[in-house]
Amino acid sequence: MVLPSFVAGVGPAKSTGALGTITGLTITTQPAAIYRAALEGLSFQLRHALDILTRCTGEKPQAIRLVGGGAKNALWNQVRADVTGLPVVAVGQQEATVLGAARFCQVAAGLHDSLQAAGAASADTTYQPQAAGAYQALYQRYLELPQLLAPHYRAAGS
């Protein structure tokens, strides 16, 4: 399991002082397992942040929309969908800022009636949750990990 707390004092686990950590390594751990654990850890961190947002606002997200380089990674997109239990939409156009500005111009020029109509032609890819239940127990372990690691990082003077 990877705890992706790569910047001290930032993120959902900041109160514990825990830093980025990989647990469960053995002599036979393959690089692919570390890579997958990193994707899962980042996805757990996203879910944790979404849980906090839901608790604070009372609103539950219906989907996650992705742009940029991370949106190109199909495995990570599926893991995010499975971990959060939400559909993950990778926006087909990676230059979202430019695309957004262009859509506003298209509506202003009368080429489309609304921003929704201007966006209808987008070639987005949606990843539906397929194994959300498989991650529930791992997510609970992830939530416990920062507290379990806190004494180690306090002793190390981090």
C-alpha cells in the first residue's frame, strides 16, 4: 500500500504528520505491484478528499471529470472509478482551458445555443465502477495507516 503524502502538512492525512510511505514490500515485490499500489493510494487519497467534501457540504459528487496528463492513463482512471464508486469521465480534449474558452466563443458567435450543446461533440471516455466493493476493506486500511505511522514520523523528527 502507498500512502501518497509527498508534501508534509498537506492533504487529508496532514494532522498525523505521516509522509509518503510504501508498506508491504518484500524481496519478490514486482515494480508493477508498486505502480498499481501508487495508483490505488492516490485514488484512496481522492476518495478521502471527496468524503470530506461530502461531509462538509452535504452534497455527494455524481461523477469525476478529468483533464490533463493523468486523464490519459486508462488503468488509473478505472482504479479511480472503482475506489470512489463514481463514474470517471476523461475529457477527450486534453487542453481543457483552451477548449472552454473556444466553447464560450462558439456560444457567443451563435454557433451553439448553450455550453452544453457546444460540449456535446466532445469525445469523452467514461469509466464506470466495476469493482468498487473490492476496494472497501483496503480503503479502511488506508484511512488507518496515517495514524499508525504517526509515532514513527514523530520519533524521526519529520
